[in-house]
Amino acid sequence: MAEVSINDLKFYYEEHGSGEPLVLIAGYTCDVSHWEGVLEALALKFHVLIFDNRGVGRSASPDSPYSIEMLAEDCKSLVEALGWKKFHVLGHSMGGAIAQTLAVKVPEKIEKLVLSNTFLSIKPVQATVLQFFLDLRKQRVDVATQLRGLLPWIFSNEFCSSKAGMEEVIQNLINYAYPQSFVGQKRQLEALLAFDSEEWVGNISVPTLVIGGAEDILTPCRDGEKMSEKIPESQLYTFPHIGHDPVHERPDQYVQVVSEFLKN
């Protein structure tokens, strides 16, 4: 557990395990805790770097405009500060947008790329939903109510059918020690909604695995399929009966799929 100052801001990061370097980039509103279910298993195979993006967790949350390119520059600066020359990258959701940007900006640094439950751009339905939940927070609607509305957008029908499982997730999020600030959430959402890789994602030249969830309604499979068609050296894997977060719903299978691709 450590902090480093880059781009005039403080960033929180952790390194785990040994082996081939692997950078994990979390998504919108998510920090290092997103990887808890897979971190130990991945660290048995790789030298894993996890960190909090600008605007979340224990990293700085400046109240100024963010962009996905800016978040990618933060990641690049962090790995350079740590002395990493080449590495694998796995980005989930908004982290996948950051990873796409890195793969185009610094392809010489990336060995292999995993784009998990991510997008070419956020479509109007999803944008409306994400803005709605930010508005609920602005209106100070209680956190449990916000989460009960949000989680069905994240998890599969099977997961949502377990009341106990859903309540456990809600309580864990309510009790989390490092909640995202409203400013961080707002600025990250602005960056997310402005991103569009449709015209340039085909320029990604590194070996790429695109992961989707068959029941993902936040970043639907069609985006992953289109992305995989555009990226020359890419493979596509879709988790059946899973929503937006296979890291949480199928951690063992997720580690297996990612590891087999990176180690092949």
C-alpha cells in the first residue's frame, strides 16, 4: 500500500504477487476494492498493480474537468514512476475505456490487453440511468435506496434473485471506509459520457481479449462484439447468465479466462 504524487496529484496504489506485470484499471465509481474477489488468485500468477483512479478511493478528487485521456495519462505516469517498461493491461467498464486509450497511445508498452464489460461509447439509455443516479445522490436520497435501484443494472437475474446476496453487497458499500465523493462521481461521469472510440478502436494493434456478460444491460454485449470485430488481433469471450460484473459474480472463472489469454 503506497501513495505517489504524479501530475500534481496524489494517487493510491498497491502491488501484489510476482511474475509478468499486470495493471488492473477499475471502472466508474470503483476503486481498488473492485478487485478483491480476483486479486489473490491473479497475484499467484502475475505481478499485479491496482490503483485508485483520479476521483475515487484514496486518490485525489479535484473539482475540475476529467477526460478518459487524462485518466489514461494518470495510469501511464504511475507505471512509469514505478519503473515498469512493458506490462499487460486489464480494464473493466470505464477502466476498459482507459485501457483502449492506453493501447493506442503507448502500444509499445503493452504486451496484451483485456477489455472487460466495456464500451465504444455510452448510449442514451445508459447515460440517462447514470445521470439519474448522480441526481439521486445530489438530492441526498439515502444510499440504500440508491443502491437497490442501481444493482439490477450491475448484476444478473440469478444474482438479483438472492435477497441476502443483494443486501450483503448494499451493506458492504454503505460501510465502506473510502466512499467516492460527489465531486469525484460527477467528474468521472463527465469523462465517461464524453468518450467515443468508435472511429479509432480499430487502431489497437496489441493482442486483445474482449470480455462481455450475456445479461449486461449497462454495457451490452453488442458493443463488445463490435469492438472485437474492429480490433485486428482480438478474441471475444462472453460469460453466459452474467451481468456487468463477472469479477464479483464469477471470480474463479474470470481469473481462468484472463490468465489463459495472458499466459498463452
